[in-house]
Amino acid sequence: MNLANRITLARIFLVPVVALVLLMHYDFWSFTINGQTTTGSEIVATLVFLLAASTDGLDGYIARKRKIITNFGKFLDPLADKLLVSAVLISLVQMQRLPAWVAIVIISREFAVTGLRLVAAAEGLVIAASSFAKLKTVTQMIAMAALILNNFPFSLFGFPFASVMLYIMVVATVLSGLDYFVKNKQIIRVTD
């Protein structure tokens, strides 16, 4: 197994670690600012989440640079992304920091795009991630980190950064999903 695929596997193994730290609430210390509490476990979970999220670009970069792109990697990389995003979204719903409808919209988009990619793969086509989809990924990671941290450090200034990023994340996710389907409409065939 090559280095890029090992990094992708490491991201998958970090998914339950992030969820466990988030949901077990190890409150070894916490602080409250403007009525919003952030715990030490949430800071640790954010660091692990950002570490896992950062491996997404790293594995692709290494695979392209070393010319070690494999079918296994093409399958595993988007799966790892969806597992990480879904686990954090569901954890945030459990923590009551994210409305369930937001998680449903985002996870539904992820499944829909995966379905489109599977149809394309059956036709021998590969749908590469667009620039818009990469922007969507960045907004998701920033929004989820801000939500995990309960808007810290922006709560110091009374600025609802996490809430603003939540809506930017939803809009970017929906628009990037529509972009995939509009640009690849020829792949979808309606048969009688």
C-alpha cells in the first residue's frame, strides 16, 4: 500500500476518535464566554478533526506528485471524507449545536454526488472534484470546527462566526451539489 493510501486510511481511523472525544464529554477543564461554554475535550476534538481534515489535501498531493494514483485511492479518499463529515455532523446534532435538517441536507448531497460518481464510473467516466467542490470542503471544515468550539474565540467579541459559517456551509454544499449535476447531466439517462 502506498503512502497516499495510508494517509487516507489514517483519516478513516481518526473518524471514531473525533466522535468519541466529542460525545464522551471529557471535561478536564472548560471556560464560558458570553454564556457559551467550550470544554477541553472540544478543543482536543477540534485539533484531531483538523488533523484528519488536513490529510485530505495531503494524500491527493502525494498521490499526484509521486504518480501513485490508484483505483483503491480513488475509492477510499471520497469515502474517508464522507465518513469524517457525517460523523462530525451527527455528533454536532447530538450536542445540539447543529439543526438536524442541516446534517440531513449535507449528508444527502454527499450521497447524491457519490451516486452520480458511481453512475459515471459504470460508464467508464471519472468525475473529478471541481474548484467549487473544494471550496465547499473548506467551508465545511471551517464551519464544523467553529461549531465544535462553540464559536470560540469569536464569542469573546460577540460575533456569531459559527452561525454565519453554518449558513455559508449549507449554501456552498447545495450549490456545489447542483454544480455537479448540471455539469454532468449527460451521465444521467432516463430510460423507459
